[in-house]
Amino acid sequence: MRNIGRAVAAQLIVFAVTYGALRLRTNAATAGFAFLITILGIAVMTDLATALISSVVATLCYNYFFFPPIGTFTIEEPANWAALISFFIASLVASRLVLRARTQAEHAEARRREVEALYALSIDLFTATNRVGALGEAATRALSNAGAHGGGLVLFGNGVYDQRVLSWSGPKGDEVEDLVGGAGRHKRTLEIPAPFGRDVYLPLNIGGKVVGVLAARGTTATLRALESAATLVALAVERERFLAESAHMQALREGDALKTSLLRAVSHDLSTPLTAVALQIERLRSIVDGPAAATVDEIAEHTGRLRRRIENLLAMARLEARNVVPRPEPTPAADLFRAVREHLPLVVRNRQIEVRVAADCPDVFVDPSLALEILANLIENAHQASPIETTIELCAYRHPLDPEQVRLEVSDRGPGLATGAAETSDTPRRGLGLEIARSLGNASGGNVTLANRTGGGAIARIDLPVAHLPAVDEVPA
Amino acid sequence: MTPRPRILIVDDDDGIRTTLEQHLVVHGFDVVVARDGIEGMELFTSMQPDLVLSDLAMPRADGFELIRRIRATSETPIVVLSVRGGDVDKVRALDLGADDFVVKPFSTPELLARVRAQLRRSRIALRNQMEFPDLSIDLEKRKVVQGGREVRLTPTELSILDLLARHAGRPVSFNEIIATVWKGAQGTSNDTVRVHVGALRRKLEPDSSNPQYIVTEPWIGFRFIAEPV
């Protein structure tokens, strides 16, 4: 309707120019220029159809009023035909050029607006995504800039139907969830005709994974502009996720640092008084004798056990706090046995301990501290479980069934395990020590098991990986 | 009469300081005590001890700082008292110049053995002939005799044995072994050292189940444990 009105107005202008030219009694050439300028003006102001109609009307008026015979649509002189056709072509071409220039200017203006909107969106997204809710607000502004009448940002959790609406404006019918899910599942943009343009559902794709959907409802913006906005929003979603993970990692690191300093402090504060107690007990032992000496020995034994428990708990706490990770290295089994005997002086003093390491036994690949704790616990268990006059045997050999394992054994001549207890549960006397040994064994990449021993008693077995050392050339002496 | 060796004890714990002092005095040492690294450094300068026994965790200047300051001017043996699980601290202390460590809670015999080994160190460092129980090492003749039998060693094994025996009682790090025996040759790894030491032990140790001469020092290197005769 508006276009028809504009076309009629354009023709009225042509008639007005004709009237003016006639009143001023201009010649044909002057009138032709006046018509041409009028057509250019109409082309600038209106659309192509109006400009074309105006060209035809102007040509007819030009012919009717200014080429002899005047008042007819015929032309006597052939030269005037040429003038009239030239005028018509010139007016058509000029109209077309003017309109094309105007269209290009309009497109350029639209692209400028889109780029400005995207720039504003990128600023919104990347300066404020560490603020709660900023992402949703930015997405709403992006949709508003794209001329959308509604829509919002929906993020996916576990799967495309686990949807979290971060922001939404306008009505949201039941079909929206399916459309959002469809765009996410097929990883493709959905365009659906709507009263004010169309509804567009744009998947937010990061590295091949769709993390959500940007829905622009009732928009006339170009698909390219909407997809650019979706890419920016996807990057911002990823950035926000990364920032959240980073904050989480920072909190973990700070927690670990706190645990480390606590463990260090506890370790120092427990070890120092225990050392003082142990030294005082030794001093007492050197100055008392008789029944008092036996009491001192008993105190020493209990202190030693307390020390071992504290060391166990600290070792497990360090592992659990990831304060230390096991640091395995090639270790000869004989050195482990020697170290554990040095570590348990009270057991060694009162008990015969026999050590046998097979000649072909390879080194063990184990964290020596953990292996020491495991062996110490198992030997203390054996010591408590078996009569003092019996021998505790420590053996090491290559596993008979698995050449990639070394088996360490702690054997005693105690009562052994209750029927059915082997390999599964423990007798009370072996409870905590064995549990600790098992936990530390698992942390060392090994396995601790308990079995009854032929001829009476129990065998604790620790299977640990073989250390692989390089072949080295040796020069004979 | 031989003068009594003087030992400087640096520890912030009153109980440890007092007890250690009593033990060391009973076993024939002169003892001076300090509560932290700063007091320790002052006493070190004024008293010129033969050995320093220092804790690592202390207020004001800690044990690491004390080691650094002492090593700037002196080669006096330093033994540090470390807590179990403090392997990183041990390695750091050794790298800074400490000679040995004992792990708390320790026993008196263990501590005395470490102290004596360090005091002995300078006396055997320059000898070409070394005698240990059932073991004699003659470097001039390149001859090693264990339990009356001559042990034939490769040049590499002999160099390692020489280095470890000269530092008897003290941990010798992988880096030190590689620097001395292989002259720091690139491509020599800790595992290469382990293989050669393993071969040396098989030839040297009369009972592989109960090593008498060389044991591993976890994450650090090896220690020659026999005491010189």
C-alpha cells in the first residue's frame, strides 16, 4: 500500500515537471534534462519498480508534449526517435545505478551494525564472565542487538536434554526444549519461520562438542551474524568453564599446600618429643638394672610401637593428601631387610631373624620408604603373634609364576590364621598393622597377602614389581 | 692426651638438646649447644667445633641457612637431624653441603656411629691403603682382598669402591659417583651406577642376604657401612 502511494506520488512529480516545462516553454533538450534529473531523484528516494514506471511515464510525456507533432505519441523526425530512446535508456541505467549504490550502502550499514554488535558482545563476554550471571546478560544483549524478539541461552549438562536455561526472554513453549535438544543433537542450526522473521536455534560448538544452544526468536538478522554471535558465546561459555576449573584447581592447590605445611608441622612436632623420649629411655637403661631394667625395656617397646603407628599414620596421610606420591626406584631386597632390622632394634634384640635372598633375585622397583613401612608392620605383627624363642624368616625371590614380580616373605611360627581367614580377613592380632601394610602395598603397586604356613605359623607375602636395569658393558680388570 | 672432639648441637627443642648433650658428653665429646641457626653460627665461629649436629626446622635461621653459612667458610662435617618422610629436605641439605643425616626418632648408637664416621673421614681421605673388617683395599697395587680371597674388579668397580670406602659411613650421591668415576660423562644415569654397584656387591659381599660393606641410600646413592680398622 505504501509502495503504491509512493509510485503515485512519483508520477505526480513527473507530471509537475512536465507542467513546469510547458509553462516555461522550454525546448526539448532542456525538458529532457529536467526529466532525467527527476528520474534520478525518484530512484534515490524510492524503489526500482517506481523508478522504472516513472521512466516510462516521463518518456511518454516527453514524446507527447515536446516532440512534434505535439499532442500525439508519434514522432515525425527520425532524429527525435534517437533522442527519445537515448533518454529512456539513460533514465533506466541511471535509476539502476542509483538503486544499486543505495542497496550497497544499506548492506554496508547493516554489516557495520552487525560488526558493532558482535564487538559489543565480545567485550561483554570477555570482560565480565568471571561475574555470576554475566554470560546470560551478555547473551540477552546479543539477541537484542540482532533484532530478536525473544530467545535466550541454554546450556547442556549430561546430554542435550539435561538443559539449564541461563537466560530467556519472551514466551517459552514446550516445543522450545525439543528444538534446543534437536539443534544440540544434530549439531546443526535450525531455522523456523515465525511472525517477526524467523526463529533460529544455533548450537554452541566447542571442539566438536555442543555445550548449549543460543536461541534467537523472531529475528531478521543474517545467519552469518547470528552464527558469529553463537561462536562468541560458545567461546565465552568455554572460557567461563575454564575459569571455574582454574578456580577449583587453585583451591585444591591451596588446600594441598595447607595439608603439606600441617603434615610437616605435625611430623616435626611428633618426631621431636619421641626422639627425646627414646634418648631418655636409653639413658635410663644405662643406669638401672634388675626389675627396673625390664620395665624400661617394656616402656621402650611401647614407645617403639607408638612411634611406628605415628609413622604409619603420617605416611598414609601424606599419600592421601597427595603430599607425596610414591617414588619407586630399583632397590635390592637385602637392603630393605637390613633397613627394616635397623628400624626395629627392640624386635631384633630379642628375636632371632633369619634373612635369605635368592642369588638370582632381581632388585625390586618400589618406593623404599613405603616398602620399609610395609615390612616393619608385618615383622611387628609376626613378632607379636609368635613365641619369642621362634625365628622370624625374611625371604626374597623371583615370583615362581610371574617373572616380572619379586616376592618378599615374612614368616613366623605363631598360631597361624583361623580357618578360612587366609587371604580374606585377618585375625584381630594382625588387624591394624596388616591393614596399613596392605594400604601401603597398594600404593606401592604391590600386593600383600597372608596365608597359613606349612608346619604352623603364618606367611605374609608382598609381591612387588621387578626393577629393570640397563645392560652395561664392563671392562675386565 | 688426645683432645676431646667438640660437637656443636643446634636444635630448638630443649628435650633433644639436653638429652643429646648428656649422651655425647658421656661418650667422650665436648659439647656446645645453640637454639637456632643464628646462635649456632655465632658459636660455630667462636668455638670452632669439630662437627656440627643440626636440626633442619628451627625458628629464625633454619638448618639449611646454617649449612649454607658454614659451607661458605668451612669444611667442618655437618650431620643433620631430619624427620622421616623429609626425603626432599635430606637431599636439599646434602646438596647444600651437609655430610650426613640421621632420621628422627633415632637411637644413640645410630647417632654415635654417624658422628664417629664423620670425625674419621679426614683421617682416611688421603690414604691409598684402606683396611676394613675382612677387607683390604690397596689402590697402588689395585688389589682388593676380602676374607682372604682376592676379588677381581673392573676399573669402574674399583673406582666406585675407592670413592665409597674413602667416605666410609657417609652417603655418597649418584651425582658424586658419576662426577668422580665417569668424570660427569653425559648419558651416565643413576641406573648405570646401580648396575656397576650391583656387580661390585656381588663380588665383594660374602653373604648377599646380609650386606656388610655397601648399602643403598634411598633416592640419594650408596653408603659404605663398614668401619675402618
